[in-house]
Amino acid sequence: MLWRDLRYALRTMRRNRVFTAVAVLSLALGIGANTAIFSLIDTVMLRPLPVPDPGSLVEPLYLYPTDPWLNGATFDQYQFLRDHTLTLAGLAASAPGKDAEMVDGNYFALLGLKPAIGRLIGPQDEGAGVAVLSWPYWRTQYGGEPRVIGRRITVGNLPATIVGVAPRDFFGIVAEARTQIWLPFLKRPAYVSLIGRLKPGVSAAEAQAELAPLYMQSIDPDRLRRDANWSRVKFKLESAAAGLSAGMAPWGSVRDLYSKPLLFLMAVVGLLLLIACANVASMLLARGAARRREMALRVSLGAGPWRLARQVLTESLLLSFAGALCGWFVAYFGARGLARIMASGRVPLVLEVRPDLRVLLFLAGAAILTGVLFGLAPALRAMATAPASSLRSAGDTRPGRIFGRSLVVSQVAIAVVLLSAAGLFLRHLSDLRNADLGFRRDHILLVNLSPTRGEYTGPQLSAAYRELLERFAAIPGVRSATLSGATPISGGAASRFLTVEGYHPDEPERRAFVNWVAPRYFETYGTPLLAGREFTFQDAGASHVAIVNQSLAQHYFGGADPIGRRLTLEHDNQSFEIVGVAGDAKYLDLHVPPPRTVYLPAFSETGVNANAFALRAAGDTAALAVDVRRTVAAVLKDVPVESTRTLAAQMDASIVPERLTATLAALFGALGSLLVAIGIYGLLAYTVARRTSEIGVRMALGATRGAVIRMVLLDALWMAGAGLALGVPLAIWSRRFAASLIAGLPETSALATVAGAAALTAIALAAAYFPALRASRVNPIEALRYE
């Protein structure tokens, strides 16, 4: 019986190729978009680590009053927690490096891993020059050769002996990092990330209750004395089943950056799928009305209501699975494309988006739910078929017309929410790009070097860098060149506690960001110098000078002149004389206000404290890269150019989550509007075809073509207006909801909602125009003979 239903459904789909193509495409877009976003959520947030019993892994997090939740501790804190905990079976430490991840001796044992070949790092290896390779690195670099054990390699500047290869599926405890090489701690690190494993029978809440006071005891008393904020630090344990959820960086981890945007996008694509379901449901209802005689004949020949419903649901599910099959390709390529966009951010990551069991189950579940959702209404109508009335009339019934219009109204309402969300995120992205930065982002090329790979002493490197600055400034098209320890919006920065002359040192927040900069720094970046002077190369001598930004000067000196006053930084034995005040500039992140900042000379008596060059060009910035590399090779033969990029590209990399969200929201809003247009067009085209005789009578009684066009357009406007009446309040609520999740969204602006409503009104009129034009061309004589 089911096989006959399937065969009949296939024949029906083959006879109605245009209908089938439109329905399958609509469902493919909806199901594919949902699966693509879910694939990313699965990769970033859900996929468990490939280790035994990942559910018992936890990570300790702390919350400093001015920072997000971070996973970081001093090595002394790590040892104290490791030695005093009674609720954890073990605690391990790791620290990411540029070329490898450093781990302590019980890292692999805590995770319960066994080597693919050789052995893994153990307690006996701490301080030793050994290395463990990842499986992919072993296969690509050494061809999977088992005799790799015992070979010597150099990681950065560190020689090491390969002692083993990690298990095939293990990529490290940070899912997006994809560690290639592990090394033991060769010296005591300053800060480490922590991961622990609960003892059997111990809950995370019990372990947190034990570790929270231990963490407070582990804080260095000197740190508490210098900064009272450390006494207000909060502590918690989170599951690390899917890897570490927070990093030591100020912006956290990739999971921190993308979890809320991805969850919000999941809600957005869910709305898109609802529009697709309503679209296909209205199409099926319209086709069902045309098949009323067929259904009536089936009832007359003995078919029961459930038999008719099963036939309709079979057709719906077949359409749904065809849409899911096409949506799989949309999801596969879409998720990979989105992963590449996410990988372009300032956080280095490699996301391996692959179809695991959860993704396949999600796809199958979405197909079944979608098929039932849009097939239920046509199935109920088929069950209610009355043979006598259906055989007498081919016209549609009033309840059927009302239900079909209700589906279109719901599509319009949901589309308003989608377009409003798209406008909201596009406005947010525009605000970030056009914010007052305190510097100019245009025509600046950033050049980073790796001096640790060369054999230069401090004075030699200082002299070479001064020569590089002179040669860079002489390159045709370069207006100025400078050097700094950190570049704007790179995410990297140093901070120190400071004491200001004449200011009470008992203030709890005394932290300032510090950057080491060369002469012409403020000129090159376009940051205004409000008072005093810039640095000169003569400042590299015995004089200790500093430039502060406007926020720091205002905070510590009010309206008084800070020039000539002195400040002292933590761990420095001398004070610095303030010789200038610069304008405020964004330092770490576009999302936060400019911090209080101290600028120190990059060149000192002992060497240079910066590696990031910046060149301001008169024209095309990218064209300078070749000349820059040639100049570096001529001055520093053993120092490679690590990277060249424009400042604009670096800033775009810092807002990848916002760019991704805005782009996808705009795309899904456009797709939703397209589906609404198809729905309105399909319903009105069907309505015009079913009302041909009525329109013929109206025209025979004197109705003009213009009156008929107005009738159809007013019908479309009525549906659009009803949809807007429902959708605008939903859009306002969703805007506030999104703003509560994602900081910085302009929730008070109604422009996005108004623009979305206007766009949908125009779309409704455009979609209704062609059915209206067709209705106006009805021949009254032929229409009266329609039946």
C-alpha cells in the first residue's frame, strides 16, 4: 500500500515539474540553511573531544571585574590547585605557542590518551627537549613513516626529539586550534590554561564549591595588595566535554565570539524555514483545491479519510526529503564557506566541518518535521472532502481561501522580522566600521617581523630597525613609517599597574595599557597630539619619558597640565616624565571604549621593544609589500617577514562575527522576501484562475480593466497589511531580545523595521502585478463559458 502511494506521488511530482521544482527549491534553501548553521554550532559548541569519558572534563574559569570569563592562572596557582583539590581526579596545564602547544607532564594522562606510535609526554619529560606530533602533521610532513621516532626537529628555535604521535582523532583541547605539535614546558610559564577531570561520583557543583575558596587562596598576596579588584574575582567550573570554552586572551575563545551570533542565526534560519513551509503549504492547498474532484472520486470509490490523508502526507514527505537531499548540498558547501569566513578572523582557527551523526539526525528530523508541518493542512482538507459538493463545483471554498491567505499573512509577518534583523545587524556593522577610532585606518600597511629567528643582539637589532625605518620612508609612495609593540585592534596588548605622582595609590583600578612606539607613530596613524611632543630617537638615551592619552590625563590630572608630571609603572625601577598627551584611540577592540594608555619609546639603551612596522602610503597600500620584503631582506638577511596586511584588513578580521551575522541576516532576509513574493504570486495567480468567471461577470457588468487590477492589488495589500500588523510588534520585540544577547546593537532605532515593512509592501505589489494584469485581460464572453 505504501509503495503504491510512493509511486503515485512520484508520478504526480513528475507531471507537475514546475510546482515540484519551486517547492523543492524553497525547502532546500530552508532546510539547507538550518543544517549549515547547525553544523557550525555542532563544530564550535557541541562536538565532544575524542577522549575517554569527555563528560567528566571541566575547566576552571575566573571573572575579573573588567574582563570576560577567562581560563588562565599563574603556574603557582595551577600547582596550588592541583596539589590541594580533593574533588578532581587530576588537573593539567597547557599554554598555546606560535609553533606548538606547551603542556605539563600529566596532560595526556589526564585525558586518557594512548599514542598511535611511540609514547606521549609524561612527568619525566618536563624540561626535556621532546615532541609529540599530531596524526595529520605526521602524515603530511613525514608520510606516516613509523621510523620518525627519534628524529630531531626544530620547533621555532627549540630543538626537540620526536617521541610519539598522538591518536588519530585528537586535535588538542581547543577545537578550533588544531594543534600540530606538543612540547613539554621547558621553563616555568607565566600563565597557563587549565583542564581537569572530576572524580567518579563527584558533580561539577561539588567541585566548584571546593575549588572556589582554593582559587582565592591561590592568588598572590602582592597582586591583592596592588589591585583590590582581585579580591572581587568570581570563580566557576564549566564542562570541557567539547574542549575549552574560554581562552586567556581578552576576547576569550572562538566559542565566546561565535556562540551568541550562531544561536541567533539559528533562530533566524528557523524563521526562514517556517516561511518555506508556509509557502509550500499554500502551494499544496492551491493544488489541492484543483484536485477536489479527484479526491471526491476517490471517496466515491470507497477511499476513507485516513487513506486520503496518507496519500497527501506521502507526497508532502517525499517533497520534504527531496528538499532535504538538495539542502544537504546547500548545507555542505555553505558551512564550509562560512567556516572559511570565520577562519579569517584575528583568532587563528581551523574548523573541520564534517557530517557527523548529530548533523545527519538533525537533517532527517528537519525533513520529517517540515514534511508534516506543511503537509498537515492539505491532509486535513483531503480528509474533509465531501464527494457530492466537490463534484458539483470546481471553485474554492471560503474556508480554504481564508486559510491560504492566512499562510501568506504569516509569511509576511515572519519576513518583517527577518528584514528587521538584517537591517539591525547591518546598522551595527556600519556603526563599528564608522566609529570614532582615534586613528585613520586607510592607506596603512602593517609589517610584522620575527627577529627571534635571527642572531642579532639588542643594539644590533635596534640599529637595523632604525635603518629599516629610514629605508621604508624612502620607498616611493610612502609618506611616513613607524614602529610599535602593538598595532590598533590587533587584540594584543600589554598592561601595567601605575602610580601617578600626586595621586592617591589606593584606587582599586590603576591598570593602564602600555605600548612601545617609535618616532612618527602618531603622525603615521593619524592620532592627534593634543599637547607636548612626539618621541625622537634621542629619547632612547638615559632620559625616561612617556606620552599618555587623553583619558589617562583627564582621569589623573583633571584640568591640570600633565606635561612634566611623572608616573611609575609596575616592575620598573624608574619613573617616566610625561612629555605629551595624545588623543584617545581604540586599542584592543572596536567594541569597547579607548582604555587609559601609556606610550613609551620603542628604542632604548639596550635594544628595541617592538616588531610591528607601519607604513602610511599615498596610494595603493598592497603594492608596497614587494618593496618592503626586498628592503627587509637587504637589511636583515636572517629575519623573515612574518606577515604583511593592511590596517583595514586587520580591523575587518576583528569584526568577523559581526560581518558574518550581518551578511547572513541580509541573505536570509532576502531569501525570506523572495519566498514571500513567490507565495503571494502563487496564491493570487491561483485565485485569479479560480475566479475567472466572477471577473468575467464583473467586466460584463461594466467593470474596467483598471478596476480589476485595483481589486487584485488591494487583495495583495490587505494580506501585506495584515502581515505587517502582526510582524512589526514581533520585529520590535525580537530587536530588543537580540540587543539583550549581543552588546552594541542599536535597539532604539526603528529604521530597520520601517525599511523592512516598506520593502515587503513593495514586494507584495510587485508579486501581485502580473496576476492583476492577467485578470484585467480576461475576455468576458469566454469567462462566462468557463464552466
